[in-house]
Amino acid sequence: MKETKIFERPKSMSDVPTHYCPGCTHGIAHRLVAEVIDELGIQKKTFGVAPVGCSVFLYNYIDTDMYEAAHGRAPAVASAVKRIRPDMVGFTYQGDGDLASIGMAEIVHAANRGELITVIFINNAIYGMTGGQMAPTTLLQQKATTCPLGRDPGVNGYPMRVAELLATLAAPAYITRVSVAKPKYVGKAAAAVKRAFQTQIDRKGFSFVEMLSTCPTNWGMRPADAANWVEEKMIPYYPLGDIKVPE
Amino acid sequence: MSERVLMKGNEALAEAAVRAGCRYFFGYPITPQNEIPEYMSRRLPEVGGVYLQAESEVAAINMIFGGAGTGERVMTSSSSPGISLMSEGISYIAGAELPCVLMNIVRGGPGLGSILPAQSDYFQATRGGGHGDYRLLVLAPSTLQEGVDLTMLAFDLAEKYKNPVMILGDGFMGQMMEAVEFRTPEPMDLPDKRDWAVGYMERRGTRALVKSLYLDPEELERHNMKLQAKYREMEKNEVRYESYRTDDAEIVLAAYGTTARIARSAINELRREGLRVGMIRPISVYPFPYAPFENLPGSVKNVLVVEMSCGQMIDDVRIGVGRTVPVHFCGRVGGIAPSVDEIEARIREITGK
Ligand SMILES: Cc1ncc(C[n+]2csc(CCOP(=O)(O)OP(=O)(O)O)c2C)c(N)n1
Ligand code: SF4
Ligand SMILES: [Mg+2]
């Protein structure tokens, strides 16, 4: 019988074990990015910018030119690199604390300048790396170590819909929200990542993919429950789909 | 190419950067250095470069981090509060060993302070400024011509050491007009960016990784030791200072930047009266020229440090002088420079002449 390989590690993904918790979807998101880099054949002309957060070691997993940026500043780093090396393909990969809290100014202004970069935004409604503190995306009533009784809008305001917020700007070309929490969502997520990179390569403008993700560890859930929680709690508040598409 | 042109300080510094091959500038407006980004925004597109106004100093320095990772000549400029805001990013740049030039046209502090000239950020500049054990190479010009020369040198030194180099100026220098000449520095043997920078994976076969994170304690210690070895190398090779009429001096002044110009006038006047006054003028403030203070001529009985601060460089002078002779201080702050008369009066008071 002839063997055919139907599943393998993307070429632009390094052959090392990841450090993520069981049921964490960061690894899936990484893989989608690596697959698209392979498909587009751009490994050697791509640069990525890793955030500060659980995915800080993204640079160990994606085998392209990589930066490890200061917390929240990846869009500023990527903006400069892309201005200097316009023929490269640049992406940032950022968590919700990184992008929507400390780095809110950098993401809004990079988007507003229409920087030709692709941003992968991992919304897991929590600060994973630092141990489960409240994020700007933490849902109302959701418990976190710094809102132990649940997020109270009177104290902490409301969860931020970053994709919609950025879509109010004129310059961004492609803004979409997907999920990687269950296999049934992953196909659309993969297509979105590809479209985002293609938007950049076609020089149509700034592209942004928000991915609803899990953090079973800091949500205090088993992996399967975490995946259900994304579906039952997050998706109703953060609806999936394209918010802005290139003309 | 040795024409002399009359230029405003900030613009001359900016032009020097362009002549040194700087093609990318990222910055945020702040007085008294606005002429630098304004000049760059006109000039860089003319030479095929990019000027980008950042949304803040935080963004600007992280753009520098990104830009420096490509190995191209990048620069930002700011003034005191802006440099404070950049400090985290400067620490990342030093940690990742990236070359870049930072211009700091210092103004009065603390806080919003004032927009007037000051030298009150000497500690911040010479001790790294941000978190972690790192140093910037810091050059403090006293005239505009020296500012131009040092700016051009700064880009070479930044590449030589893969380290940020700061030009430490003050508002007087930024605003004054002087005739300058743009002289190409002696060519230096510099590392080839294609061996390490972002954008050459195809050519090199291996990717570039720009980072300052080392979670393994042994590895981070080794990284720190490597940085320290580099700083020792700078201390060996890059100390710059001027000795002015110190040979027979009875009192030696220590001053840098604009203050040194005023001190020089005071020295010349007193010399006409026969008072034996000299000056040691640090040009590199990190690495600091400790040696001339350690080896003062036997004639020296007192040292007087003159600064536009409440006394910062005086600490380094004391380290150099040790207990050999008393070290005195003459300083003004708030945007006020010590006057020639004030310095003279202080010298007479100390020497009793
Ligand atoms: C300037 C600065 N402030 C705070 C931190 C600490 N810190 C590290 S990661 C993090 C939050 C990360 O959360 P998120 O971006 O949501 O990523 P996740 O771990 O959830 O993927 C914080 C606050 C830091 N490294 N730097
Ligand atoms: S803490 Fe959360 S986000 Fe971090 S690796 Fe674990 S599950 Fe993933
Ligand atoms: Mg998070």
C-alpha cells in the first residue's frame, strides 16, 4: 500500500514542542499563520512581531525573521519595518491585554495610518501570562483575579469590541472576527488569515483578524468546557464575521 | 565638500544625520527640538528616506526598535519628558543590541518643568535611563560644529558597538545659529548588516531574531556579561574630552556642552588677569573621562564643576578626583545658565584671588 501524507507540520513552523497549556488555542492560531506563510511561499520575506503575553515565544515557533516587542508596541515595531522594507510581509500577533489595553494607542494609529501589515489578535478575555487578571475584553460578570466577584461595568466599564472599534477608521481594508475554539470554526479562521495576508500583499491596506480563543487554565475550566464557553458566552457578545472587507 | 553654511542648531544636527546616511526618522513633537523632525520631514523624502510622525514617544522608540532591526540608519530626537517616556524602549534596544542614534535636546525638569535649556538629565543619560544594566554611548557637543561632527560619528559608533548612541544637547545648542561644515568622518570597519539584520533570510539562509528576552538565568547572566564586556570596550576606546589650559592651572573647571562655552569665557578673562584657571571638558559623558581627573597636574588645588543642574556630573568628577583636592560646584537651573560673572565670582571665592 502506498502511503500518502495528509497532515504535516507547516514548513515555516519550527520543529519544537510548544509551551501552551492543554486546550489552549494559541497553538492553533500559530499553525494557521504558518500554513498561510507556506501557501503564499513567503517564509523568507516575512517578518513577525511577537507580543508580551503567553505567546511571547511565538518567535520560537514561527521560522521567519522575528522580533519580540515590548508589551503592546508590536504595531509600532511592524510599522517601521514595513516602511523600511516595503517588499517584506509583516504581521503582529497580540493578546487582548497587549493589544487592547497597554497597546491601544499603537494599534489604533497603525490601523489609522493604513499600515500594510497584518494583525492577528487573540481575544481570550483574560490576561493569560500574568495569571488571569481582568482584560479589556473580559465579559461582564466574568471572574478574573482582579475582579473576583465578576466584571462590574460600574467599576471596570464594558468589554471592548476591538474589531468594530477599528472598523470605524477609514484606512483599514480588512477587519474580521473568527474563532479557533472548535474545529468547526477553524476553516473560516484559516481563510481569514489568508485573506488578511493577501490584502497586505495586494497593498490594499491594513488587515486585522480577531480570533476568539480559550484560556482554560485561567478560566478555571476543562478544555472542552472552555471551548463551549467561547461558543455560549463570547460569540454572542463578539459576533463572528467580516466587519470590513477590501473593495 | 568643505563649504561652511550658517544653520540653526537643530537643523544642522538633522542635516548631519542625513549626511551620515540616516534615512529613517521616527519621532514625536516636543519643544525645544521640533526643528529636527520638521527638517527631517522635508529632507528625508528628497534622499529616498522615510519620515514618520509617531503617535507618541512610546511608539516612536518602538519604531526605532523595529527600524534598527533592519540594520538601516535610524534616528529619533526628543527632549527630557519624551526621553523618559522612551526609556522602556531604549532598554529593549540596548538589550537586543541594536544600533540607533537618539538626540536628546534637554529641557528643564522635573515633570513638565520648562521648555528652556538644562543639563538636568545627565544621570538619566549616563546611567542608561531605563531598567536593567545597560549603557548608552553618550556624546555631549559644546559647539554646533562639534554637534555636527559627533552626530556623524554617532552613526558609526552605533553600528560598531550595536548599541544606541545619544547626542546630549541642550536648548541653547538647538536654537543658536552658527556656521558649520559637514566633514565626512574617517571610514570605520563596521559589521555587515546582512549578517544579522531582518530582511536577509533568503541571502543568509537563517532568519534574524531581534529580542531581549532570556528566561534562563544562566543565559541572561551570560548576555549581561557580554553587554558589560562591550561597555568596557567603549570605556577603553571611546573616551573623549578636551583639556583647556590645565598645564599650570591652580583651579580646574569641569563643564560640558553649552556650560563649557561659558566656562571657557570665564577662564579667558581670568587668565588675562593672571589667574591660573583651566578646564577639563568631557565630550563623551559615557564613557566618562575619569583619567584626566585622576591625573590632575600637581599645580591644581581645587576643582569646580559647572552645570545647568543641581549637581549631577559632579558625582563623576568626584569619582575621578577622589580625595586629592576639594571639588566645588556652581550650578543654575530652571533654564538659567551660570553666567561668566557668576563663574568668575565663584572661582575668586574658592581661590581667594
Ligand atoms: C510594560 C509591561 N507591563 C506589564 C507587563 C506584564 N504582562 C506580561 S503579559 C501581560 C498580559 C498579557 O495578556 P494578553 O495580552 O491578553 O496575552 P495572553 O497571555 O492572554 O495571551 C502583562 C500585563 C509587561 N511585561 N510589561
Ligand atoms: S495560561 Fe491560558 S493563554 Fe496561556 S498558555 Fe495557558 S491556556 Fe493558553
Ligand atoms: Mg489574553
